[in-house]
Amino acid sequence: MLSIIIFAISAGVLLDAIVGLVGSRRDIGFGWSFLISVLFTPLIGLIVVLLSPALPAGAPPRYGCLGRSFGCLGTVLLVAIVASLLLGLALLFVPIV
């Protein structure tokens, strides 16, 4: 049960991080797009990001310090997703005593 909860939270944060990465190429930036998608849903966050104007061609992405922090958090949660999947697979092969 715990691995399912960890997987669900990790998958949600991963979707939010993907919306944030899309937002880093827009005027809204990574941090705001990530925060909007966490507060509402990733779908609402993606709609808000796509409605914001795109950055000019050749402009660097707008990650900011908030974006780097969430990027590290997303990496940690991605590892948690893999760990929960491996734990679930391991529990399938352990005999019940």
C-alpha cells in the first residue's frame, strides 16, 4: 500500500515537473508553471503555460533558483518511483509465510 502511495505522489510531481520544463521555454518560467500545476492540476498548469507568450528565439530557458530546486526534487522523486516499482516487484516474488 505504501509503495502505491509513493508511486502516486511521485508520478504527480513528475507530471508537474514536466509542465514546469515546458514553462521554462515560455514567459511564465519554470517556477510559476510548476507551482500552478501543483496547486491545481497538471492539465490546468499546461493550459496556463501554453497560453503564456513564448520566449524569443535564442533566449535561454527561465529556470531560476526555484526551478533548479524543483529539478533536484523531481530527480529524487523519480528515484522514489523506480524504488517503489522495484519494491513492488520484489514483493511479488517473496513467499508469504
